[in-house]
Amino acid sequence: MIASHAVDRMIVAGGVRTRVREVGRGQAVLLIHGFADTLGAWWRTVPVLARRYRCIAYDLHGCGASEKGPGNYDMGALGAQAIGVLDALGIERAHLVGHSLGAKVALAAAVLAPERTRSLVLEAPPAFAMDLPWELRVLTTPLLGELIAACATPWTTRLATKRAFLRMVHPQSRTWSEERRQRLPIHDDDPRAMVTGWMHLGRGIALHREHPLEERYSSIEAPTLLIVGATDPNVPPSHAQRLARELPHARLVTYARAGHVPHAECDQDFTADLLRFFDQQERAQESEVPQGG
């Protein structure tokens, strides 16, 4: 089904029950949110892209309405979930757009299935082993993570999520409108299950450790746009700079007045850069098509 209005449904992707949201027509764009977020993270991006593209957003394993129980949450499994979304929807190739953890998932998918990747847009990518933000260190600590999950309430998760967002953005983006509050990933009937899912995910991805897939980044031939905020306190911009050197066809854009969430902090610039980048890829593909004679 290709919808002119947003449609949510549950599918099985990479062996994981997964919520997907689909809207628009055209070439497929798969949007992958960051840690402890949901497919709703793209609320400013999708309405613009869907005027020209078939947009598919989904909840990562352990997040949103997707499966949250014990399981395999490592980067290879998350990459397989992304590819599984394409399989379930009958999509041969897609542009992959990922924010933070979602960017690393997009890289994993491109390594595992390069033939499925039209291009990559990687926003604030934690591409390599890094020091964890304190919230993630606490949540993934044995026993402490279980205690936090057992004590989770709507109020505590709302407060923690708000504080985390305000800490990770540029000072000029530290506003807290009612619209933004409604987009928080905490409107869940079971906050304990939600935080438990985050705990499983955080332990599985182990961002503080090197992953074998990192050694294969240089094999990615897909055109890549890297977008970072100059003041990102979570993922040092040096990750994207190093990644730009390793990827054969990458370009790096830095937003001076953005932190860790450029797609929310500078949404108009972000969507404009995506559309310009996708246009460039389409023109390049058209020029490669042999002319009949």
C-alpha cells in the first residue's frame, strides 16, 4: 500500500515485530530515528519529503510500539531490521536517512545490503566507538538499569526525556513548546516496558565498543550526505569528519547553530539539504542511463 496520508501498521522485520508509518509516493526514503525515540521524531521532515517521495519511518527494536523484550539488539541485527522493513513493504532500493543511532543502523544496512541503498543521509552519526552520555551509561549498568526500569512512571520518563533533549541541543533551540511536548516518546501505556526496551537496546548496541562492521565502511559506494551540529555534546563532530574520509562518496555539512538534533533544530535547512541531495542523485542516475539510438 502506498498512502497519500500517513498509515501505521505492524510488520515483522528481521524477526522483530515492528511498527511502520508510510506516506507519500515516489522513490522510497527510509527514516531511522535515534536512541530512545520513535518514528514520530520525523514529524517536521516527513510532511515535506512526502510531497515527492514515499516516506517510511519505523520504530527501532526496543522503541516506540515495536517489540521490546529480550533479544538480539546488536548493530548487525538492527541493520537486518532496516532491510527487513524494505522486504516487508516490497521495496527494492531506498534512500536511507538516519539520526544518531539510526545513522549507525543505516551504515550497517548499507554494509549488509549495498544493493538496497540508493543513498545515505547520516545525521549526528556515532559511527565509531565513543564515550557514552551519562544517561546511557546509567541505563545500561547491570542491576541499575533494571531498577530504573522497574521504577519508571510517566512523570519520571517525561522529565528525563525533556532534560536530555534540552541538554543535547544548541542553546538557541532550548524551547519547550506544547507541540514539542506532545512529540515526546513517553506517551506509552507501560513506561516500565518502554524503559526496559531502551535498556535492552543500549546494552545491545554497546556504542562504547568497536564493532566489526566499522571496518567495512570504506566498501560503501552509495553517495552519502553527512549532517552534524557544531555544538553536539553527544556525538563529537570528529566522528562525521573521520567517516567523511573513509566513505568514498561523502560530503559533510555542519550547522553552526545546531547540537545533536539538526532535523529538529534547523528543520528547514535540513529538509532543503535532503531534497537538494536527492535531486542530485536522481540527476546522476538519469545521466547514467544509456540513450537509445
